Amino acid sequence: MALNARLDHRNPLVFDTHELGRRPGALQRLTRTVDAPKDLGLQGVVAVPEGTPVELVLRLESVMEGVLVTGTARARAAGECVRCLEPLELALVAEFQEMFSYPDADDRGRVIAEPGDDAEDDEDRLFIEDGLFDLEPVLRDAVVLALPMQPVCREDCPGLCSECGARLADDPDHHHDAVDIRWAALQGIADSLETGDQDPMGGAEPGVDEKQEK
């Protein structure tokens, strides 16, 4: 977060720390239900639909260098089973802990004259701005880590038939008769014989051979 960012206190994922204060050891517990922001999760795989309620339970602790935020987010995620491609829903529980630093203090809690001197360190830190902090980037990271990379509708989902695409869970006995290609040629010969190829001598009249011998 840029140090000169202006956070909107009306944003439900922006929290105010003024009541907490800066006295080390001070605690504040908060609960809030917010609407899920857009693209919360693994897009194209499984995610929390935009606008879905997300329940947040937070613990804010004041420390020397900032505010340590520990929390849990609960919501319903939706996606598609990677085996059978059927829609699915799952309960999401994402836990997180993040330090939001005061812009005028270093990592030891000491006040510094010009915050932001070390630009590289600032890129990896989240800051409190005018007593406010934005939980959204922390929530996004936590949700991605909590969601399965390959969601399934059930652990033993058999998936789809590799030959016809039928959903195997709907027909456990589904199968296709497999023919060994090594016997395919012989099978063709056998089929032709069954359809009418006859022995050239099969139609001779009884006794002909006997007369010719006499």
C-alpha cells in the first residue's frame, strides 16, 4: 500500500484503529459481515461469488510498530468439480495474521523522520493511513490459500468416461467392451465365415465321389 494512499472509511473492508489507540498491548475484537469483492478466489476454478456474505472475526492488537491483525473469514465458495465438471459449493474458512505498520515507525517501533526511505521494504509492508487500514489484500491472499486448487464434488468422485464423457457417478456399471487390436484381424475373418462363406465341396450330391471312383 502506498504511504500516501487515501482510504475510504465507507469501504466495508477498511477498519479504523483510532479507538484501539497506540498503547502497546491494547486489544480490540471486531466482527463484521461484508459483501465479497469481485474476483475473490481462484478465477475459473473456485471462488467466492461477488456479493456473497463474508463473515469476519478480527482481533486487533496494538504493538510498538503498528497493529497486528489476526482473523478468520467464513463464506461459501462456488466452482466446478475438476473430475466430473458438475457445479459445486463448499464452505470456506480462511485464517490470516498480518502486521499493519505505522508509517512513522520502523520495524523496531522507533519513530523515523521520513517514512518510506527504504522503498523496497515498503513494497512488502502494509501500512496504517490516517488511522485506517485496508484488509482486502490480506483477505484475498488468505482466501486463495484456503481454497483447493483442484476442487471435487466428493472425494471419491469417479469423473467422466474417457470414451463417451458420461458421468460415471450416475451409472456405476457404465463400461465399453474393449477389443484387443491384436485380435481384430482374426475377428474379421471369423465374422466373414459366420456370414456365409462355405466349403466348395459343401454342396456336392451324396455318392458323386463314389461313382467317379468306380
